[in-house]
Amino acid sequence: MDVLGNLLDGFATALTPENLLLAGLGVLLGTAIGVLPGIGPAMAVALLLPVTYTVEPTGAFIMFAGIYYGGMFGGSTTSILLNTPGETAAVVTAIEGHPMAKRGRGAQALATAAIGHFVGGLVGTILLVALAPVVADLAVNIGAPDFVAVMLLAFIAVTSVLGKSRVRGFASLAIGLAIGLIGLDPVTGQQRLTFGSLHLVDGIDVVVVAVGLFAVGEALWVAANLRRTAGRPIPVGRPWLSREDVRRSWKPWLRGPVIGFPFGAVPAGGAEIPTFLSYVTEKRLSRRADEFGKGAIEGVAGPESTASASAAGTLTTMLTLGLPTTAVAAVMLAAFQQYGIQPGPLLFERESELVWALIASLFVGLTLLLLLNLPLAPLWAKLLRIPRPYLYAGILFFASVGAYAVSSDVADLIMLLVIGLVGLMMRRFGLPVLPAIIAVILGPNVELELRRALQLSGGDLSGLVNTTFSVVVYCVITVILAWPLIARLVRKQSREKTPAS
């Protein structure tokens, strides 16, 4: 009863005119900035942090929450329309969302994403309210072997379902791991793959890699094929979902939070892992698996709901443990400290009014996001009617701005172009881009957790499988790897039995 009473008090604070205005401003800014390739919600919160010095803490965090959810939806908008994610949590959406847009169903894809964000965020925030202490305990008890197992599952899952062959998927994964190794060895401090350049000592920022492979690679690929494929404008399509669209989407919408919330609460890579796993799950469960890769609506609904629920899980761990599991959470943690507030187990006691107003504002922000973006879906989809030379010139411009804003270093622009050329060659030879992205994101984490697990076990490989959780995950990995062989044997046996009968 105390939880419900505190939440109602939080709504009383969040629904004041001033805080409603701040929530709406946060959603608008987050969506607008999320649309720009490379400038995601983390950078938006960081850029706006100095602006809030004159705003009292509750209002500032209400606006930050709106930026967080708005930035995630803005990233999915460019994923769907332009195949250029605004931030890494939206990369999976491009797999099915962009083919939907090319078929004239961009408005439906955007509407599916908006409703998915609302449903996933709503369920995730309810779970935040009800299960924060339980999830915090789980996050504390998960160790290095479990992290390694989960990250390997993400690698295997994404390479198994993307591309025309597993070989190409693993080749893309190897490219990403190689890029992720650039920089200093985290244990010995030795330089790796830097070629003597001081600019590479700190590695290549994930934003530069993601924007280079997606935005620049896509723009160069379109430019290379523009004369052969130039032509007809893409229709915008109807702004509302049909009954069939809803029938195919409602289950993925509800399955998303089941995958996204626990992964968001555990420091194992933020929303990237669960969105990939959600896509894999929807492809496995769909009766129309042949549509995947060509614009299956389930491939938009599931990952978008998962990403939004993951954001709620991230806030759970950040508020209850003071442990940031994503870049946005890290920036918000800095914002708390700016106001002299330390997130952790005592936060709900010492700053009860602020925390419950922030949680209530999540519900308000999700509702505003849905109300704003459902009517705007056809307008966003009309971006596809802009002549492609102008459109992709704009993408290159904003991609360059986003990459330069990371560290204000011209060397990042050079790396952006080089990685963009790598993305162009990957498209030329049919290598899927997403395994490379997830390898860059998770590769350093895998290495760190692997070394930690082996140090704890004295170099004994059994230290990687000394927990029940890790054993279960490795069993799942084995099934995924062996499934094509098992399915082939089953088909062969069925063909052998058919003539005999």
C-alpha cells in the first residue's frame, strides 16, 4: 500500500503544469535529437545537463526521463525510414522496419514502433515499481561467468539469424571484434592495432563505428547504385494499423518486456542484447518466418517493446544500486551527483518525493510520446519522398556532426570515412552489418569479463561454467548451433520414410 500511495504522490507532483511542460519538452527534444544519426539520448542528456542548473532537481529529472524515451523512439525513426539508427538500441529495428518503409509501409512501421515503445515502457515501469528490490538482488548475484555466457549467446544468436549464410555472419562478427580490440589492452596496457597512432590509443568510439557502418556505408552504397536504382518515389501508406497488423503485433508487444526488463536491470550491455534476442525469438515463433528480412511487422514490434522495457530496467538498477548499466544511466548518475544526491539503497528513503515523481513522469512521458508520434507517423514517413541525393547528403552531414561531437577531434571524421568504406564493402560482398556492430559494442565487455572469470578460477576453464545460469545459457547456445543440423537430419529421415509408406 505504501508503494501505491507513494506513486500517487509522485503523479501529483509530475502532473503539475510546469512538470508536464518539462516532460513534453523532454520528449520533443529527445525525439528530434534521436532522429539525427549518431546523436542519441545519452549525448542529448549530456548536452542539456548544463541547461538544467537553474531548474530544481525534480523538474530536471522529469525532463531527462522524457529525453531518454524520446531519444530511443527518435533512433528507431531513422532506423525504419533511412536504415541509419540514431542510437545503438535501435539497430535491430532497421532489419524489418526499413524493408517495410521501402514497400510503402513506413507509417505502419512507425506506428508499430510507437505503440511498442508505449506498451514496453508501460509494462517495464510497472515492473520497476513492483519488483525493484528483487531485480536489484538478481543483478548483484550475477557474476563474470554469467556475463560471458550471455554475451556469447548474443553473438551466436545474431550471426545465426542474419545474412544469407552463417559464414558471412561470423565474418562480420570477426570484423567487429577486430575493431573492438583497437586501443590499449585493459590489463597489460599495451597498444593493440593502433599502428603507432595516438588517436587510436583510446579505441574507436561505438558511435563512430555505428554511424560509419550504418549511415555512411548506406549513403555510399546508395550513391554507388543510384543511377541503376533511381526512380519512383516510395508511397507513404496509410497512417493507421490494420486489424491484421495488430493481430500480428500484440504478442510481440507483450513478449518484449519479458526479455527487455531483466536485461536492462543487469549490467550486460543495455538494450542491445535483449533487442537482438527479441528479434531472434520473434523469428523463431512466427508462422511467417519467410517474411523476415523483407519487412515482417513482428520484427519491429518485438524489439521496440523490448528496448523501451529495457530502459525501465536500466533505471531500476541505477536508482536502487547506483549502478549505471548504459551510457544514459551514467549521464543521469552524474546529474544526480550534480545535485548532491547519491542513488542507491537509501535513495527511496532520503529522496522519496523526487524518486516517485521521476517514476510517475515515466508514465506521463510514455503517454505524451504515443500521443505525439502516432499522428506524426505519416509526416515522418514523408522523409522518404525527399530526393535521395539531398536526403543522403543530409545524412552524411548529420553523421559527420554526430561523430565530431563525440570528442571534437578531426581524427574521428577520418575514422568515420574509413569505417564507412568498410560498411560499403560489407554490403558489396553480402556481409550483414549488425553482427559487426554488436561485436564492437560487446567485444570489450566479453574480454574483460572473460579475463575476470579466468582470474577467479586460476586459469581453469571450468570457471566459465561454474554457475547454473551459465550452464543453462550454454545449453541454449548449443541448441542454436546444432539446430540446422538437427532440422536437416529430421527432413532427411522424413523424406526417406515417405517413399516407403
